[in-house]
Amino acid sequence: MRINETKAKLQAGEPVLGIFVGFASPTVVELCGIAGFDFVVIDSEHGPMNPQSCEDMVRAADATGITPIIRVAQNVSQVILRYLDIGALGIQMPIVNTRADAERLVQAVKYPPEGRRGLASVRAASYGLGEPLADYVVEANKQTMVISHVENVEAVNNLDELTQVPGIDVFFIGPTDLSQSLGYPGKTQDPAVREVIAQARQRIQAAGRVAGFMTTDAAAARRALAEGFRYVTVNTTGLLGRAARSFLAEARG
Ligand code: 3PY
Ligand code: MG
């Protein structure tokens, strides 16, 4: 099966840059792959997407070498399974607040003996026409990634035990939900929110784990990388929206 270059880079201690795509567009995934992003987070938490609309986006990722991660709305094995079956190389899960939530997530992503992912000859397993399934499950457990959101006060409070859970590749701080959970909805730059983010990042790093973050532009991404975040993202609509406004401002003078 496909090597997960994003996971390989993280395991080698390198940073990775990714882009969220929250609408059904294989073309945008293809473009982002050609542009050189390490990974795409195909977002099926917020917005209208389902496994059907994600499948050709995963194909576009496979065609251009960008790692397809899917953000899934529910931490339920039967839901997660359908996104893995279409070929996602990682699952990003929002609102993981407790050790039990984190363990349930890992169990859903990994085949036995590490987890309880269901097995079938689906796209992820080359429809049963590739390597024997017995070899595929071993390789899939190596290549798939688990990204667990830290975006709620409860998760921040439980961070010491969350970071002990094996099988999680990235602890991703979601600034927008975290700002809301702290009582400052949308005020991600408020000093109180920034302080909690900085402390959470330090605790993730101190536990020897990888911290991830959502940024708004290249300058913020550089700052995040300099602070030690190693899985750094931006959003397609944010990038496009700012580029559109700046084009109009300059063109209209
Ligand atoms: C959040 O900020 O809440 C996210 O989930 C990612 O941006
Ligand atoms: Mg969020």
C-alpha cells in the first residue's frame, strides 16, 4: 500500500504542512498536491461532505502524492471505518476529551491486534487484488495516522493522560473551538486563549508527542513552526478569501 510520507517525516522529526479542504473538490486536492503540501485534511466534520464526496478527493491525493487525512465528525468505529475504507491514510478526530475517547479512536483506526477496525476487500485494501490481506493489515497499521483534537477545556485538563495514549501521532490544538470552550468564542488571539494554547503545546512537547495547529496565513504558520508545532495547517477558504480580497483591493486601487 501507499507509504504515508507525512507520517514518515513526523517520525524523522521533521515538520509537515497541510491544508484543510471542506468542500467536495478533487480538483482543489489535486492542485494542493501539485503545489507541494505534505497533506490534505479532507473535512467531513464541518460542512456537507460524506464518504461518497470524499472518495474522489482521496484519489486526487493518491494521484499527486499528497497524504489524504480525513476529519470525521463522530468518534464511532462504524463511521470512521467508511472513511478509512475509501483510502484515507489518517483520521483526524474533533473533540477528543478523555482517555476513553482517545483509546476508542485508536481502536477504530487500527486493525487487530492494535485495534478493532473491520476488514473487507475495499479500496484501501486494493479491492483484494493487491498484497494478501494478512500483509495489508500489518502495513495499514504502520501507515495510518491518528490525529486527536485538543479543543476543549476538558481535553486541556486531561492532557497529561491523553498524551499517554499509544497510537496517536498528533495532538492537534483547534483554536476556534478552544476559544469557545474558554468563553471567548472566535477570539483566538485573546491573550487568555493564546496562553492556554501555548501551555497545551508545551505539555504535548514535554510528553514527547507531536503538536499540531491551525493557522491563518504564512506568517502565522512560520510562527507556529518556530514555536515547535510540527503538523501545521491552513484552510482553503481562508487562503482563497484573503487572496480574493487582496486582488480586488489592489485591482481597484
Ligand atoms: C478549531 O479551530 O476548532 C479546529 O477544529 C481547527 O481549526
Ligand atoms: Mg474544531
